[in-house]
Amino acid sequence: MKIILQWSEPINIKTIEYQRDKQEFIFRGIYIWGFRIENEFMPYYVGIAEDILYRILEHVSLICGGRYCIHNQHTINEFYKYKNEEKAGEKVLYIPDWPYGYNKFIENFRSFQPHVLFMIENLEFSYAIVNEDIDLKEIETIIIHQIGKENLWNLRAGIITKKLRVVNQGAAEIINFLKI
């Protein structure tokens, strides 16, 4: 079976106005979020959702609330090189150990704040709408493998089990990361 994903242009999180009563903002599908660093989109995470924009806003909230890693703004463009805690050093300023390590986040929030703001201000995402009859998990697995798990912060990738072929179209910046 062949699926064509039409990727949106990367959208900066600061431009989103999510309104509960506007159904046109509710998209089921797959998304890639990352950071705009030195005018280049760098994918960080691939996910799926029944409401993509709501899920993206959840990611932002989790960054601000100490549930996600806080990266040094000066080395964030190399995050994929230091995914392991042992290699992180000063590059990952905070690794959540929820809920036990939350005090560390609160105690150091002032020093983390410029890096959190940098992450939020540079956060962009792209998405592709997927029909309800398509298994989102399978699509997510394929896209993670196309980008390469080693190039993302995702902790899971899964195994491609079905004979599903994904063709990517749309945003050139996003497609450049997808090995077609």
C-alpha cells in the first residue's frame, strides 16, 4: 500500500493561535518538530496525534515545565551527537528524572530560562494529515527510520512490519531529512 504524505512548510510555534471553537485547526496525522538554528530546520522529534496542533502545544508546555531535556542554546544544533547521558556534559543542562528530579529544575530555573526561551522561540514543526483508515503508529515508525533514529531525540522507533510505502511531498526542508 502506498501513502503520500503532504508535509506543511515548517511553522514557528510563536505564530500559532489555537482556538478551541475552530475545527479547521484539528488535524490527525504525523508531525516533526525541531528547531530553526542558523536559518536551518533541524528535526528533533517525530510524533503522531489526533490533534496535531494541540499536541505541539503540549510539547511546548512540557519543555517549559521541566518534563523534557533542556539543551544548551549554544550547542543545541548538535543534540543528536550527545543523546547518551554520559556524553551530555554541559550540552544537556537538564535531564528530567520525573518526579524525583523536579526540584533540580525548579532550583536551577533561572539559569535554564534563557535556554528554555531559546528552545521555545526556535521551535518549528511540520505536519502531514493522515486519513483515519491509516495506522499512525506504522507511519511514525517509517518516518523515524527515514530520518534515522540516531538523528532524533525520539527514544522509540519500532520495527517496520507492514508493507506500507510512504512517499513524502511538500516542504522541501522536511523532505531533505527523509530518506526516500
